[in-house]
Amino acid sequence: MASQIAKVLLSLDAEAVGSLKEGVNFKKSTEDGKCYIIFKSNNDFKACKNQCKHQGGLFIKDIEDLDGMTVKCTKHNWKLNVSTMKYVNPPDSFLQDELEVSMLDDGGLQLVELSPVDPWMADPREPLELQKGEVKVHSWKAEFIKNERKKLLNYKATLVKSLQPRIYCPFAGYFVEAHPSDRYIKDSNIKNSAEDLNALINKLAPAIKTWTPQPGAVLDLGLALRDPTNREAITNPPASAKIYKDSWEFDLYVNELKSAIKSDIFKHQNWIQFYYTWAGFQNYNLIVRVIETDDKFECITDGYDYLVDFLDLSFPTKRPNREHSYLEIKNRIGVMRYVVLHGCLWDDLYIGFQNRISRDPDIYHHKYRHFI
């Protein structure tokens, strides 16, 4: 039997315990800023970390749950019934690891993590984390993803039908993750195709003209609007046209990005203050941590790792004690420095899987996103 260690993660005094409402409560530790979920039912308590067992996303209140027992992950919409600690979407998948709730004599409580949870028995379930370079999809998960794709396809087709456009062209979002470092995304994140969507629209709403953009295809918009039935409005590519490339000349693009890494301005750390002062975004209660990484998002010895406090545009060495939103961004160093060097929008970081982002709480900060 392995020795078991108990660690107190969160302490609430009697007043804080008294303020807990029936059902789901979110509580944040003032020490490390981490969030926990406490479920109250007739003075009985259950608790867990605010962390989805799938890929570590944060839970929020599920507004579709009228009973107030379910939370929803902000990453992939997994749902957890906190009253039972069972995941209900996808069904029959996992149990959430519970924290021990220790009631104190003064009316307070503590959330305690036991490690290992069961010292007599190893967890028989397969680990969720993938090894480097490995793509592994459980059979139930593959079926879940397949069903979600089908639901999304039907939702889009029904939406197009309700809007009744004269011509519909699916364009944004249909791309290929071609870079070798992003191969695991391509293998595990299978998407609906534009052809599949248009075929379903044609079935549900034959009067709507659809067009799939492909190399060599031409849409005469004026002609199509005048007469949607005119077949000459669309010129399809020749049968022998190559739709996808067999290989990609990455060096042309990657070398351009990497040329910024050794730029003289990055030899001195004061570029950080200069850059964000130049950008001018402030008076917003957000702390951002930026970490420069390699192509696999591993930390590198010569990369910068810094904090920006956008409330007063300062550059602290640690997160402040006040309540604040927190954003942690891991950026591939070449892309990050290219964006800084050339004053590009951060769209170049968000588009193309050039970074990995975690938020606490998981809220989209549109003011920050549209300014930088």
C-alpha cells in the first residue's frame, strides 16, 4: 500500500460556509487563485476541482440545467453532474475525482486532496494524457465526436435554410493543419467538409444555390443572382485538377518567421515594456502571462516568460492579490517575435494554432482581443 498524503486546497470560515447556496457553488482560493466547485444539498457537501477530466478545461454553470446540478466545460461542452460526480455528456465516460470535505468545529470547512485517492488500488482506467506524438481516441470518444460533428452539420444546414440566402458558400474554417508539429490536431480533429454541408443544404433547401470554392472553380456572382438556375454561373475545376497539395514548402514561411528570433531588439528585456506601451491597451483588469516556446509548445531556455498587468500597464514578477482575470498564452517564439517586430495584429497568433491559451475564469476578453 502506498502512503497517502493529505493537502488542504481551500479553507472557508463559518461565514463563507453560511453563504453557500443550495446546488452548485464556485469558490476561488485566495492563495493560488485556483477554482473549486462545492455542491450543497441540505447541509451535505461534495466538492471537486474546477477542471474537466477530458483536457483540463474550466467548468461554468450549465444554463440548460434547470435542476442546478450540472456544470459545463468551456472547451468541449462536456457536462458534469456535481451531485453525483458523474459526467453526463458524454454519458458513461468518467467519474470526477472528489475532494474530501472536512467540517471544522467553528463551522468552517476545508477541501482536502488525498494522494493517492485510493492507496490500496491503482486506478484501472486508461490515462487521458497522450504521450508525445501519440494520437489515441477511445472508441466511445470517437463515437461522441462523430455524433457532435453530425449535430453541427445539421445545425448549420438548418440555419442556412432558415436564413434563405440566394447563394451560400462555406468558406471560413475549412482548412488543413499541414505543419508537421500540428499533425496530431489533423489526425484527431476530423471536421465536416464543405461538400458535405452543401449536399445537406441542397437536400433540405433545393432553392438555395450552393458553391464550394476549389482551385480552378469560378462563381459568376452577377449571373447567379440574376438566374440561380443558370448552370453557366458556376465553372467547376477540371476533373484532373489537384485539390490538395502532396507536400508543403514550409521553409519559405518558417524561415521568414524564424528570422525575427535573433533580431537585436530582443536582446534586451525592455522591449516588453516598450511594445505593450506602444500598443496602448490598459485600464482593464486582466493579467496576461506570455511564454515563448518551441514549435511543440515546450519552454525554451532563451525564451521570455513575463506578466503584463493591463489595469495599470505594469509588468509584475508575480500575480497581484486582487481579484482579476488571468490569461496564460504559450506562443511559438518565431511567430511571436515576428508579430512584435512588424507590429502585426495578434490574429497571426490565434489563427493557425500558433499558441495555446488557458483562461481563469474561462471568459472571452473581446476588448483585449480586438485591441492587440
